[in-house]
Amino acid sequence: MTLRLRDLVTARREALQLEPLTGQLGLDRLLPQAEVASPGLALAGYTARFAPDRIHVLGETEITYLEALSADERRRALGGFFAFDLPVVFVTKGLQVPPDLLALATARQIPVIRTALKTAEFYRRIKPILEEAFAARTTLHGSLADIYGVGLLFVGRSGIGKSECVLDLVERGHRLVADDVVQVSRRGHDILIGQGHELAQHHMEIRGVGLVDIPALFGVRAVRQQKRIEVVVQLEDWDNAQDAERTGLGQQEVEILEVKLPKVVVPLNPGKNLTVISEVVAMMHLLRYSGVDVAAAFNERLIRRMKEQRGIKAYLQEDYE
């Protein structure tokens, strides 16, 4: 993913309190990555491990350091810094920028933008914006619902009943996130966020009925704009569900955007109450999250009972009275 500096300045000007000091210069540049850093030792002349393709932030420490230098030393420090092709330089805390810094930046066609925010607050606000813009993304065919606070992603062949299942869940008080087309983005290393397409969001296609507007029928409390995906529920025809779990001891997984998620395979046959099963899947996930593994606890109890029975049999075999 890429992000134009102009889009960042236009959309987030108020949130980040931005003031372009070099005008329109360089605003059409593409930001190469989501990393934000302070130049640090680069201003002191050590550039061996300097990463120029990051977004660079000059705070009070850097500006004070530059002002403490003599005119020749400052020009030399800034010359080494702006010798790199920097995407953008931000100056925080509304600090006064040295004129020679602006002159060198203009000569090198590098935009300089000032923010009234303190350095720590600027970092806190801009990082989520950049992470969202540069997040890995994919589109999946399925339905996403929020059930007891757990994001369940229903997948399966077309026409197997994903939308009907989620519609029944909504009628029982749960919330729809997306139907048919689920846009997934990765946040951090292990969090997947799903949401619907902006045009078809919160509409469902029910075969034989047509398009259903969920907020219009059930109210705004029946929908969510986005939700973390925590469990994948794969709906399978009964004849094809060969790997359906019977005890819960074998945890299956599926990988989406290099993030592994638990997967539950539910074989379908006429009369199966898929809605209740989905609620149980969500509640079982909450139990595991709280440290309770029902299948493992039952297996341990069974093994313990078998050991006790073996002990009783051994005792009786040795009792000749």
C-alpha cells in the first residue's frame, strides 16, 4: 500500500495540526513506508545506519541541538542530513525552524511540515494512521458477524447458507459486520480487522428474497462498522466434511495474511441448528481465551479415571482372600 503526502496533509490536517512550511513543495510524493523516526545521530554526522526512507521528525531536542551549533557547523550538519532523499520532515511543538534548514529543504525539494503537537503526542496520533494506510489487505468471500463480542468469519461454497445463518444471528440480537464481501486488513503482527465494502456494507443477499437492508429492518444496533476476526467457521456439506472435529482436542487453523486463526468445520445436514452452534463456537472461544479448555480437561479426567481403574483391577488380582 502507498500513501501520498498530500492525502495525509489534507485528510489529517486538523487531527495532526499540520502547517506546511514549504508550501505545495513535494506534497505529491508517495510515502515509502509507515516507519516514523527521529534522525538522532544523523545530525551529528553518523549516517552509517541511517534509514532515509522513513518519515523524519525533528523535536525540541533536535532543534535545540541545531541552534546550539555555529552557523558553519549547522550548515554542515544539515547538509549531511539533506544529502539523502528524505520523503518528508516534520517539526513538532510549533518550534521555530532555522532558516538554513528551510533553504536546504527547498533546494532539495524535500517538504517540511510543522505541527503544534508535542513530539510524543504526534507519534501517538500519526502511527495508527500510517499503520492503517500501509496495512496488508485482502478480500474474502464470506460473512462476518459479532457474536458475544467474538468476530466469527463464515466461509464455504456459494449458496451453502452463510448469509441465512448470519441473518438468523442478527434476529437473535447479534451484529452484522459484512456479508458476501469481507475486506480484511492486518494490524500489527497478529490482528485481522474485517469490514464490508463501502457500497454493499450492511446489506445482505438472501436467495429468494433479494437484498435486505439490515439497519433499516433491525436498527443500527444490529450492525458494526468493523470487527476483529477471531474464529473462522467453515460450513461444509455433510458428505464432504471429512475433517470435522469430534472431540475438540485437535485444533485446526487457517492462515490469512500470514496470521493463523482457529478454524471450526461445521458439517451441514437438514435440520441442523447452525445458529445455536455458532453461538456455542463463540462461547467456547471465550472459554479458551479465559484459560478453560473443555476438551483438554475432559481428556485429563478420562485418563485419570482409567489409571484409577487399572489400579483397582491390579489390587483385586493380587487379593486371594
